[in-house]
Amino acid sequence: MTTVRLDDLARPRFAPDAQQILDAMASMAPACPLDADALHAQACADTGLRDFGPDDYRERLDAYLAALREIDGLHAAGAVNFYAQLLQLLKNRLLLTDLLRRHPEIDDIELQPPVVIAGLPRTGTTHLHNLLAAAPTFRTMPYWESVEPFPLPAEAGTEPDPRRTRMDVGVGVINTVMPHFPLMHEMTTDHVHEEIQLLANDFSTMLFETLGHVPRWRDYYQSHDQTPHYRYLARQLKAMQFLRGGRRWLLKSPQHLEQVPVLDGVFPGSIVVFTHRDPVPVALSMIAMITYSARMHRFPVPVERIAADWIDRLDRMLATLVRDRDVIGPERSIDVRFDDLTADELGVAERVYALAGEPFTEQARAAVAGYLEGHRRGRHGTVETSCAMFGLSEADLRARFAPYVERFLA
């Protein structure tokens, strides 16, 4: 197995083809200002639509834009990258509002209680999500659909779907500029993705914290009840089900760890699978992923500052989970340790199916087994991490995460 040491986290180095992409993006910066009015105008021009739905999101967008402008070392290519992401979110709002206007019956769709995976990155959530999605039992969203859930009117019904084609290009850029990212979190056009991308369409999501170091946004986000934004998520799920079918959603996001009461209130009857793993290596792996991807937008990267902030953030997340875990009782939830998942993946899948009241048919078993055969853990290699890389103390981390460990891993 290949092990990669990331020795350029603070001062990223790029291969010539990656630098060429970044230079091309930088040349577009004058036309891509991080300005709300400019973003709205471009979204309208791209879609031919003007109704963004309820306008309460504008305050949240302004807060995020202010946080982005505070990133020291934000380079021109990074500004273009953020502009493109925000533009797509606004276009998604326009397209959803238009779809709901044309098809008001979408709001009459009743969502079945979803099956939800909640756990930190590197605790097996992505692997469990994909293996459960291998059978046709659950409705899931591929990466391309999570980014562009609603087609442009002029592209509706077009094959091949232009959204997939655009995502192929986007994934190619990611893999060129960040060639080691697949070792931390594999991204492909069709892999099953999480709904945190949909929460971003209402400009209230923990996703923004992972895309850039934005303390102002983090504090704003944590000070607000997320119930309205989970309701907006539910509305999007109905619309996506209307467009591409599906019976029962399989969802996944680390954000849910600190939103258990909100999740339970908006999706009553949901089945929740909480995944757990030693939080010290999990935190180091997550920080490696975040500091490595920061090269997409800034130079230099303040690795130790980002690491310290993320330890605080994870500590608060896990403390909230310890407090709120029992909001969803054992009749609708299970806790799965990473080691137990890797030791018996089929068995865990069968347990989830049983809890959800879904038959684990021979077809489903064969689909899960087939996925496992082609997706053995570590097949791409691993990234080396250590506390020293990030200016952290293992003893301090152990002490801070002790309440979580005692509750779920003792």
C-alpha cells in the first residue's frame, strides 16, 4: 500500500498542468467578484429566471461573503472557485423555485422516513453509505446530482445529461490540482454523495466551514436554529424524487451529529446510524484533508491555526452528540464502531436493513457483496498524519475527546 507524506501543506507546490489550470482560473477573477449583486445578476442571466424563493437566505449569503473576504492569502483562482460555487447555489434556488411553481404537487409528496448515516469523516460513513446504496432499495444522489439537482429548462431531458458532463470536468480539475485528495476522500461523477450539498442551497450548512477557514461564518451558523434549513432540504428531496423517482432516501452527513433534535423534528421516524471511531486519528485525517484542499484558494496555508480551530470545532460537535444522542431511541437508531464495520460489513448492512424494516433480499445481499469486492479499503493508498504535522499534542486531544470516547468507544 502506498503511503503519501504531505510535505507542502503550508506552502503548496503544483505540477505544471495544475498550475496552468490555476492560472486560467485566475485570469477570470475580474469577471467573478465575491459580491452578492453580481452573483445574483449572473445567476439570473444564466437561467433566464428571477425568483430565488424566500429571501431570508440573503443575510446568510452576506455573512458568508464577508467571511470569505477575510481569508488572508486568498488568491485569484480561489476567489473564482468560491464565485463559481456560490453562483451554482443561487442557480439551484432559481431552478427549484421555478420547478415548484410549475409543479405545485411536489409539496404534496410524502417523504418516507429516511435512513440517515451520521458520523465524522473517516469513521466509515462514506463506505457504509456506498455499500448500502449498492442495492436499489434506497434513493440516493450521485455527486453530479447533488451539485446540480435541478436541470436547466433548456437541458431537461437531454442525454447524455449535461450536468454529468460538467461534473466530469470538475472532477478532472480536482484530481489534477489535488492529486492526493482521492486517498482521503474519493470523488467521482457518479459516486453517492451527501445532502450537505443541498443544505448549501439555503446558505446554511457546515459545508462552508470545510471549504475555507471562515470563523465568522462558523460563529454565525452555530448561533442559528437549523430547523428551517432542514425543511428546505426536505423540500428539495421531494423535488428530486419527483424528477428522478425513488421510494425512500438514504442520507449521510457529519453535520447531523450536532443537529440530532432538528433532524428528528424535520424527518420524524427517521432511522439513524451513528458511526464511531477513535477521534484522534479521525481528527488528524480530517485536518489533513481540510488543510490540503485549502491550496485551492489560498497561499500560504496557516496549517496550525486551522488545525487548532478544527480541534475546537470537533470537540464541540462531539460534546453536542453526547448530550443529544438519546433524542432518538434504540428502536430507531444504532451505534456502529468502525472496527465492527470493517470486521463484518455485510452483517452491519443487514442490521441497518432490519432496523429500517426493509427486507435484506438475496438481490440486496449480492449487490452489497459486489460493491465490497470492487472497493477494498486503502486500494488507493493512505496519507500519513501525525500530531506534529499540525502542532498538536496527542495527550491534549485524548483529554478533550475523553467524554465522547467514554460514551461510545469504552
